[in-house]
Amino acid sequence: MTHLESHLAQLGDRQRAEVLAAFGAVRLSADPIIEASLPGLRDITLRRVVDRLLAQTGRTLVKVDAGRWTAGYTDEVVDELEAEGWQPLPEIDRALLVAVLVHSVAVPRSQGRLVGDTWMSLHPTSLAELNRMLIGPGERKAALRRLRAAGLVKIAAKGAGYLPGPQLQRLTPRARRRLEEELVMAAAPDSPLAAVIRDRRAPVSQQGDPNS
Amino acid sequence: MSSPQAWWAKIQTAGPLRVPTGDAIPGLATAYDDDGAFVWLLPDYPEGAGHATLAEIGSAPVPLEHPIETRRVMAVVLCLCWHDQMTGPWPGRPVERTTLVTAFRVLRGHGDTESARSIVSGALNQLQRAGWVLLEPQTVRLGPRVALWTATDLVELREICRDLADIRAQALGEAAL
């Protein structure tokens, strides 16, 4: 019996199957799952059990939009991994991912061409843009292959470049906000908005200190 | 020391992790490495929480690149490394990369060696990231995830290896020449 089985002990056979189907689907599916398609998501009581199972594995249900669900890492687990310095992506992969997020999401959003706090986009980052980065062609190709395999980027239609991948939909509301703040601080570190973000993140004792 | 939830996140983002045997984490499955001093930490999901539902609701996981060739390479690795099919496949035996390329070429009906080497290399990199194989410069062996295959899975996998028995013999024979 797996460790997770103990959280299913109170359920009948049918409910157990419905919970496990929903648990597997939100974990494995590249795209969010329509709530109406699975009883384990449709029924609020079963959905809570799904969320409890996910919590055991460091994840939580994330509502992507009205009626669609996926699973993402909890903010607590993200804080813990960040404090440990855990980073599974090589530096080159992160640089390319950031470039795609800037050109496909941050820039269109700042121009009003993309609304909301989503990190999905229909505005491709061109290959020419990625080729301008100081990364050798072999390393760039390998890194983009890894990012595609991880679902963090995807190829845009007609080979027009790259778009953020489906895994970006797994971000919790706080993770989406933090990612946006990081990009603001990276792209415009001297802007008033970056100053507000730094001030908000500083320890209480340093807030408002012009020398901090 | 990380929480169990953080360990889950680590093995889900980076694949199976190898730690000293004394550091095994409650709630995670383990696969002892052949020297017994280390253990691989693996996710341990209940039966029924796998991919079966995705097909039923018309959903799909992040796609593999070159899925047919990648599955073929995995089949060849399995059949070359699983030396005693009366037991489970883990940890199995390492196989020379050249032997693997030979077997893969035979499976495809021969063809260009350079192209086969390139396909095998790309497939192995994908399989390694998911923990299905472990790569050394000259050799390949099965990854710790195979330790989680159930008895039902193994029945089907033995069947695949029986179908590939001639290819296995041919590749190992050619490599021995």
C-alpha cells in the first residue's frame, strides 16, 4: 500500500476510482482539465480529497479559469525549495525561458495586447530574438529541446518562434504575481514599480529606508 | 532537512534522486542501487492514478519528441539490460551504447548507422530526464523507475522482450565479434 492510499481509506470503491482519476489527470495532463469531465473535480467533496492527496505530494489544485483545473506546487513548498537553493533547470534554460516570457507575455501585456495575469500567450518570441542572445547555437538548441520536453515552452504555429508552454498554467496566483514582479525588477530595475516591489519585499525594519 | 512534500516536488521536477540509504524519506518509494549503499527516491502513486483517464477525456500529457522511436529505444534498452526475466528488471545490467545502436538498427530493418546513433542519443536523453534509463559515457542501464513496474506490467513487458529476442541475440552476437 502506498503512503497516499491511507488518505483514500474512507472512500467506497467508486469514489476512490473517481478521486484517483482526477488526481492523475490534473497531475499528468499538459493542459487543464474541464471540471465537468470528471466526477472527482465536479463534486466539491471529492475535489477536496483530490486536493488533500495533492498536498501530500507538495501540490495543490489550481483553478485556471471558470471550470478548468490543474495542479501546481504549493506556495509553502516553493518557499522551502527556494530557501534550499533548489533549482532543477540549468542557467541557459532559465535564460531562454525568461526571454520567451518577456517577449511573449510581459511586452504584450505592457502594450495592452494581453490582459489578466495569465502566462499563456499567442504572441510568439521569434527565433531571431532568441538567436540574439549570447548562447551558442548547439547549447541553445539543446536547452530549447529540454524546455519543450518539460512543457515550459512550445513551438508556435507555422514555426513562428516559441510560446510559453502549458506548464505555466500550473502557477498559483501568488507564483504568477511573483513571476511578474521578478520580470519587472529584471527589465526595469530603476522604475518606480520596481522600487515599490523591493520595498514590499524588504524586511519590515528596512521598509521606506531610502538607503536600503 | 526538507519536508516530505518538498522531496516529492524535487523528484517530480528533477526525476528520481539518489541518496545514501539511511536518508530514505517516508512516503516515497525506493529502489536500492546494486551496491546497497544508495537508494533512489521515487514517486509512489496508487494504482488508478495513471495515464488511463487522460485518453478517456481526450487529454494528453506533454508530448514526447519522436514518440515512436523513443519507445522503440526504451524497448531495446529493456530487452538488452533485463538479463534475468524470472526476476524484475531493476537494476539489470549495463549495455554498451554501440550494442544498443546495433539492436536499434536491426529493429528498424538496418539503415544508416549515423542516423540510428543520432536517434538513439536523442531518445536516451529524453528517457534519462524521466528516470527510465541511466547514462554513462560508454554504457546505458535501466533507470530506477523500472523498479516500480507492477507484476501486471511485467507480464506485458516479458512479451515484448520475447518478440525482440532475435534482435537481442543478433546485437549481442555482433557486439561480441
